Amino acid sequence: MARRESLAGYLFIAPQLIGIVVFVLIPLGLVVYYSLHEWNVLAGTFKFVGPANYEKLASDPSLPEVLLASGLFSAGLVVFNLSLALLLAILVNQKLRGIAVFRTLFFSPVVVSLVAWTIVWGFLLQANGGINGILAMFGITGPNWLRTPATAMIAVITVQVFKNVGLNMVLFLAALQGVPRELYEAARVDGASRFKQFRRITVPLISPTILLTMIITIVGSLQVFAQIAVLTQGGPGMSTTVLVYYLYQQAFQFHRFGYGSTLAILLFVIVAVLTFVQWQMRRKLVFYEN
């Protein structure tokens, strides 16, 4: 019977384990293998170059600008996405008539096709697009949002924030509804203001969800590709060339698959380090009732 139970347990975890091996571990091993080679599909060459791609990575003059663009995008997305998501969650958590309509409205962009959403925003952000048309009604001359270095990154971040803010809003909403009402009643009796209630009760009790959404948002921001490819193609200049798009350029436009694999390893290391750091921060930032 013990052997049968063990066999049943292994059979239950087998699909997940096979999926991890086939779709995670094997591709990761191949990426490491390719990073030690130079593979040009057009020329039909595949040769071992050892650490040459890593040496090229260390001396790549474009890499600092790419990492800066990636950092700006991730920081802007995390700050604005989480702040707006928490604000919306607090608003839709109110017991008001018709509030379910607003919950659906705020969440609807999450289920819209990413490419379709980005294309629509591309038209709105053009020099003669809808946003500048609205600004013109108030006598304001808007810039060419996607072709000006100072506004291109802001535009890309805004598009991504509005696309995924509904998902984090739902997570925050579930966390807010799990906070006991008795704590707020006791705080009001003690004379605590709304701000103190939010800071002393709400934030500590939803801190596990804040950590979760922060990890999800940061990892997602480092994997952004479609928005950049559709809206700016990494421009103007390299102001919006994030690491994933730079990887795509090197591997699939310039056919440097070895160097592209090296950039993929760099991305993997960055994501792993950031996730580990955030997970270690949970001891200081996350409040557990028990």
C-alpha cells in the first residue's frame, strides 16, 4: 500500500515535472550551450568560440544604454502599476450601487489581445492621433509621443500600465476583502484617522499581496517585447531598447544566435537575482499575523 501511494504521488506530479524538464531545464541548457558557440543560420556556420560571447557582452558599448532603458521601464511600471492598482482596488472595494460594472471595466484590458491593444494605442499616440486631438481642444500642442526620446518611454510605460493594472487590482481587492472589519472599527473608536488606518492596518495585512504583485510586475517588465516592437521598435535611437528587444535584434535580425543566447543568460541572471532579493526582503516588509 505504501508503494502504491508513492506511485500515485509520482504519477500526479509527473505532468508538471515533465513540463519543467522539457520546457525549462532543456531549453536553459541549450541556451548555455549556444552561448559558447557562434551560430549564423544564413551562412550555415556553427562553431565553438568559448567565452568570446561573454567577453563581447562585457565590452558591448550599447549594453549600458539597454540596461538603463530596462531599469527605467521596470521602475516606472512597478511604481505606477502598483500605485494605481491599489488605488483602484480601494475604490471598487466600496459597497456602492453598480460597483461591479466598474470592476469589470477596469479588468477588461487584461483580457484584450496585447497586440490589438498596442496597435490602438499606437494610433492614439501619433502626432495627429487622438490624444493630441484632445489636447488641441484645450489649446495644447502635444508632442509626437513615440518619436521623441523624452516622451517615448513614458508612452510605453503608460500603455503597459493600463493593460495590466486590472490584474493587480483584482489581487489587491481580494486582499482588502480579507482584512477584518473589526480592526477598522476598533481603530475608529481609538480615534485613528483614515490615513493611519491605511498605514497601520491595511498595508501590513495586505503586505504578502504587495510582495507577490511586485515580483510578478518586475519579472513581467523585464520580459516586455510586443509593446516595444509595435510602438517604437526600440527608438527613437535606443531610448526604449529594453534587454529583451535588444536580444531579439541580435539573434533574429542580425542572426547572432550565440550572442543572443548570452544576452538571454544575462536576463535570466537579472530576473533570478531580483526575485531572490525581493524574497529575502519579505522578512522585513511582509507582516504575517501568526
